Amino acid sequence: MFRGRLEAGPRALGHRSILASPLQPGVMERLNDRVKFREPFRPFAPVVLADHAADYFTLGQPSPFMSIASGATDLACQAIPSIVHVNGTARVQTVTREQNRFLAEVLAAFGARTGYPVLINTSLNIKGKPICGTPEAALDCLTGSGLDGLLLGTRITHGAVKIGYSFWGFMGAGITDTPDGGRSHRATLIDGLTAAGHHVVFLQVNRDLDEARDDLGDRYTWEQRLPDIDVLMCEWRWPIPGRNTTACGTPGHTCDLHRQDELLAHYTCDRYLPTLLWDKDLQLPGDHRLRHADNVTVCEAALHPRAGAARLLFPVADAALDNADPVALAAASRDLPLVYIGNQYDRDAEFDRYFAPVAATVPIASPGNGPPPSAGPS
């Protein structure tokens, strides 16, 4: 369960927890062997509705932080022995609706169904890993262990995840003179996610077909409405004068900012879905409110991302790396003495200082993204 704010302290208390039925035969062995990957004798702590704690534990006081060991009653030892250690104790957590309404309702529902408002509660992580701090870590925990499912915010997923992806570019070659550096790696990322069993839907118009007349067939899915998804991933868009800051319908206008705002409002804010913002061009302001949202992870394409951001580099297909011969590549002829790959957004000073002086000494050809730099022959 990955829900709400990350708790501070030594125990997972229901926001980053693995919950299991103590009534399931072999539950301890399964948790230790297939989920936690640890020694079979390791015990698990119970969480119980505070109003029913006395039925199962002799503690006689609230224990909201799972920090006190208690004796177990005969009822607990006989009916739910999986939560009782070999010495007859349990490190219990008591819960009230005031402390955690959602977890209390889960316990009440389980109690109504089974007669026992008690669950096993252990931290959402596997052996050797920290407690899951991001939706991506929680999904890795799900796919890398024997968990049956994962509650991400308000949605339950079972291994495969439906990802809503927004990029406002092209999956194929696109249009040469349209700035879109993502064409170099976007398909590799999406194909990798699909190969891992996830379903990706592009939350935008099919620009490949509409503008580039490139029919990619049924290889990908585009959706202009707001479909049900598990996770939202956006290549962060920002205001670019003359393109997405003009009025809708103006020649050259793109609606990428409008669509991004719509997606973030619907999925991230209203539905509280896990959201990944890929800030490739470092355009997300440092004080932007989304940087502080519990359900948002900001990623940068950098070996050393800025504080608060995670690393998400541009991917290269495994097959390309596996089939590459470094000796042959090093020996190949090179008819281009100088190459610059990328865009020039907000890098004019660095571009003029480092690249333009060298570019002035060689012929320049620009395959896309506008005219070549003014220095040097063109």
C-alpha cells in the first residue's frame, strides 16, 4: 500500500505498508520467502482496530506507533497464531479512525468479512532495500516480489501498470524542422515499458499520423480524452513564446500546455494518481508546487540531478548495445569533424561561447530544429 505522505520513524504505519491476512495458511512463510526474502523465523507485527485490541492483546493501552511488545490473549494464539511470536508476544499497532481513517476502514471491512479486525502490517520494501519512497520504487517492489497487488493512491494494480504518457512530439521520424529531441530515445523507452508487460497510452493527438503522415498502425495507442490509468508520466512542457503561448487556432500554435494542465488537474490533483514529471530541459521552476506534492516524482536526464529530483537518463536499446562492436566503431571513418546533438533552449550564452567559435572553422549543416548557428559558413 502506497498512499499519502511518507511516515517518519522506524515503523510503517499504513502509508507504506504490506498488509496480509493473518488467517491465510502459510502466510508467514510466504512473506518471508517470496516477499521479504529473509529468514523464516522473522516475525511480523499485527495492526488492529483500537476498540478491539483487548480481545487479542494484553497491552492495556494504545500503541499507535507499533513500538510496544504485548502479550497475546488465548483468542489470538488460537485464531490468528501467525501474528504471535514464539514467546507469546506481538509488537502491536492500534489504529483509530482519527489516526488513520482509511486503514481503520480496511480493518473494519476485514473484520466484517472474517470476524477478526486484525491484519499483518510490515513495511513496503524487500530485504536490503529502503522503504519505498516513490511510486516507481513501489512498482519495483511489486514486480520484484511475490506481492499480489499494490494500492497506489486510490487505484489497485496487479503487476502490469497502465501508464498515461504525455510528450506532444513524435514516435517516428516526425517532421524534420520541428524541435523534438525526444525522437532519439522515446520509442526505446515506450517499447521497453511495453516489453515489461505494461500498457502505455499516449494522452494526446496522433501527430505522427496527422502532421507527418506516418501511420504507425496499431503499434501504439493515442487517446485525447481522459481514460482510466494507473500512473501519469509527462515530459514536462513549458511556455515557448510564439508557439504554445498564443491563442488557440493561431497559426503555429500548439496546445501542449493546455493539455498538460488538464492532465495534471485531473489525474495528479483530483485523482491523486502517482505522477512522474520528466524535466528533460530543466524547465520546471525550483519553487513549483508540484515539486512538493507527495504523489509526484520529478526526474532529470542527468547523472547528478538537482536536489529533490531523481535520475532518468535517455535510454538506449539493449540490442543496440549488445550488437555494437567498439573496435569496429572506433576504426570507422568520420566525415564530420564536429557534431552537436540537442536543442538550444536557454543555452544561447553557452552555445555562443563553446560551440560557435569552433563551428566557425568548419562547414555547417543543420538537419533539423531550425537554422545553423550564425558563426561560420553555412
